[in-house]
Amino acid sequence: MRIDDIPEQTLSVFRRGGVIPAQPLALNSKRELDPRRQRALSRYYLDAGSAGIAVGVHTTQFAIRDVGLYEPVLKLAAEEANSWVDRTPFMVAGVVGKTEQALTEAKMAKSLGYHAVLLGLAALNNASVDELVAHCRKVADVMPVVGFYLQPAVGGRNLPYEFWKRFAEIENVVGIKMAPFNRYKTLDVVRGVADAGAKDRITLYTGNDDHIVGDLMTPFPVRINGQTETMNIVGGLLGHWSVWTRKAVELVEEVSAIRGQETVSASWWTRDAAVTDSNGAFFDAANDYVGVIAGLHEVLRRQGLLEGIWCLDPDEDLGPGQLAEIDRVYKSYPELNDDDFVRQNLDRWLAN
């Protein structure tokens, strides 16, 4: 499968930029898959106006592979994407592991109708740049790839400019999610894409949950053919956007409307701080992300989309003080939540 095989309108929406939530895993009290609520999550994201959904990624819990849930969860999301809305959302499947596993997962995603894979490299943390690029090329031979710069704090590795330039030269790379939580390393990716001559082919999405609005607002300067141009991060593929998703869609639409203006209101930077503060609570930044997934589950539980905050690992739970932090940001930034939107649609999403 090549980039040109993606439906034209679907690819256009991805390239224009939008919200791609990283989908959580809906479990019951026995820590078994809850298909009804798993479907409800997809319906929520689609009705909220997301450009697509990312499934089988960190927020979905990598351990789904160990308990036989990778294919079922991908299949449930694909079915909703095909039937719930009168459009074709850009569907992204998380692919991890060494080359054999990554190829198997990419082939499965392709068979289920996904448009691209988000390629995690954590299993190759000791590989050389040459080995990493060879691995990425093999996966890209199966289907379009979205690169993934995952921060080391949650299992990623530092990836140099050299890697990103060579990665961007792979013709079947359609996008990159940048989540190093580091401004210098984010710039390495932007420069690598520009220097590879891939500015028009590769769409940049933020995964920097600590600087979402800032990433979307920044025109990044690059040199192309001796001329100074700018590149933009046009959307986000984010665990943070698995909650309060309708407000995230509105945010991206607002940023898109003012992108390119010489001056913007200082209120945008206040908004950036508010979103970052909320993310710190949801992701449990105070405890080095111990409760990152459980925190997102807690927000969805409050809204009624999830029954509880259970994770596959019984020891994975909210961090110390995290519940109070979530209470605080709910009170501090009521304009950021989409509780009313969820309340109005919840019964419909939960219907079989």
C-alpha cells in the first residue's frame, strides 16, 4: 500500500491538519475488553470531528499484544470508522517491536483497512541509525508510515538529526508525530524533513503534550534550496486528545484560521499554559508519568464513557495526588472540557 492508495479526501484532511486521538482501552472490572465502550470511544472521537483515530498505540496500552487484544481492538475501531460517519477518517495503527513483529502488525493493519502505521522504535533502542532506517524501510514497503519520536521518559530513545533526514527520504513516509518533549529535538525533526526535500510529502503532527498550542502556533524557519521558508505543525496525534476531544477540534480549527498572521493575541500563550497544566494533571507529570493512562481513564470515567479506570496491569493506577490535580484543572479551566457535548450524546454512543 502506497500513500497514493489512501483515499484523496482522507489524505487531504490529514495533510490539512486536525485532531487524531490516541484511543484508550475500555476494560470491565475483570480487566477484560468491553466492546460496547470501546465502540463508544470511537463514536465519540468521530462525532467530535477528529481527522482520524490512532489505535494500538501507547494510550491503548502496548500490553494488548500480550493478551491477544491487538487485532480485536483495531477491528472494532475500523468497523466504527467505516459505519458511524459519512466520511473516511484517517486511521492509524500503532506498530511496535523488532522487524518481524512490526511487519506482522503492519500487514494486519493493512488487512483491516488502516491508512498508515505509527511506527514505534522502542524495541530497537540499541540499534544504529543504519539499522533503524533499514527497519523503517521494510515497514514502509508494506504501508504508509507515520514516524514517531517518543520521549525517553516513557520508553523512547534519542534520535539524531541524521536519522530524521534519512527517515524522511523514505518515499512512503506520510507524516511524523513528534513527542520528544524537547524543543531542540523537535527542531531536529523539522530540519531533517526540510533537508530531505520532503516538506510537501510529510505532514508534521505534534505529540509534545507539554507544548501543544505552542507547536501549532509556531512557524518553524527552514532553509530549502537556499531560501528561507517556514514549516508548520498542523495537527496533533495525542493521548491528551483522547479526552476533551471536541474542544481540541475547536482549538485546531481556531489555530488554522489565524495561521500565517504576523501578529496574534497574547491570549494564545495563556491558553497554551492552561492546556499544558491540564495535561500535567492527566499525564501525572508530578510523578514522572506513573498515572499517564489511568489519568486519561479517570476523565473518561467521569464523563461516563468508561466504567472504571482499570488497566491491563493491576499495578497501573493513578499516581499520588493525581486525583486532586485532575479536580484542580477541572475547576481552573472549565472552558477546556467538553462534558456537555459528551452528556448530550452518551446514550447514543453506548447503544449497540
